[in-house]
Amino acid sequence: MKSMIQKIILTVVWFPLTFVLLILNLTLLRSLYTDGSHVQASESTMLPAKHITAAAGSAQTLGTSVIAGDAREMLLEAFLKKFDSPMAPFAGLIVKEADKNGVDFRLVVAIAMCESNLGKKMPKKDEYNAWGIAVYTGQNQGKAFDSWPHAIEWVSTYIKTKYYDRGITDLLQIGAIWAPPSVANGNSWANCVGKFQSTIL
């Protein structure tokens, strides 16, 4: 009888005590979270403006210690690795060249995706021409580069001088020059590039 009373008392005390402890823990966690977010916000405002360059609306969280430049490189590398591209080791160079030339860091990769499946389907593999530069319909070769870094640097500068410097930044306008036959095909080149550009976020 005595042990039965003890069990009832323990049960009656256990549930309210558990509830009180749960409320206490949640309150403590909330205060820690709020304090931590204030600290994080104040630290982020101290970063120099040049570090805040990642694409707006990034859908991937890469960690609080990653600065914007790193995030862009990681996003490109993840995208290139996902499709088993030989350009994956050069994601950092692609971002660097995009910044140097003032072009969208995703554009070189998006064009390569539409032109050669990110460098996997080129007329000649040893030419590193993943962008269809001077590859005309029915031909098996185009402009040759001696390495991926050479190709990435050249193409990034080419986009700047041939298009951006002339105020041609809209994909429809670029596509009309880069791949003229695609205009008659419902702007297929611009649609393709735009689709892959938007997925690298």
C-alpha cells in the first residue's frame, strides 16, 4: 500500500515538474538564441563592404564563418561537381576572373553548361573550349586553349570586352550574337543559359 502511494505521488509530482523544466529550458534557449543573433548581426556589420559580394537570395546556408567570396566559389564548385565537370577544380578562378572583369560569376559556367555540358562534350578535349567559341555548325573544332585556366581567363575577358563593355548584358542580346541560329529557335541559347544561371544560387 505504501509503495502504491509513493508511485502515485511520484507520478503526480513528475509531470508538473517536467513541464516546468521544459518551459525553463525553452526560455533559456530563446534568450541564448536572441543574444547570439544580436552578436552575429553586430559582427557582420563590421565586415568591410568588399566582402559582401555573394549573389543576393542565396538559397544555400554555408555557415556563419564563410565570407561571401567563399560562398560563391563553393556554390560554383558544388554545381560543377554535381555534373562531374572537369572545370570543378577551377571554381575559385572563375569567381576571380568574373570579379576582375565585372561579369556575373555564374555566366561562364552557365554558358559552358549549354554549349558543352560543362566541358564534357567538346569537339576536341585537348582544346578546352567548353563555350563553343568559333565552333561553327558542322565543324569539329574551334578556338583552342592550352589549359582550363587559360580558357577561363580568355572567355571571362571576352565576355567583358565583346558584350559588357558595349552595354550588352541581357541574355537575349548576348544570345543573338553568341548563337544567332538560337534566336529563330525561340531564343533557345538565352533560355538555356538563363535557366542554369538561376540554378547556381
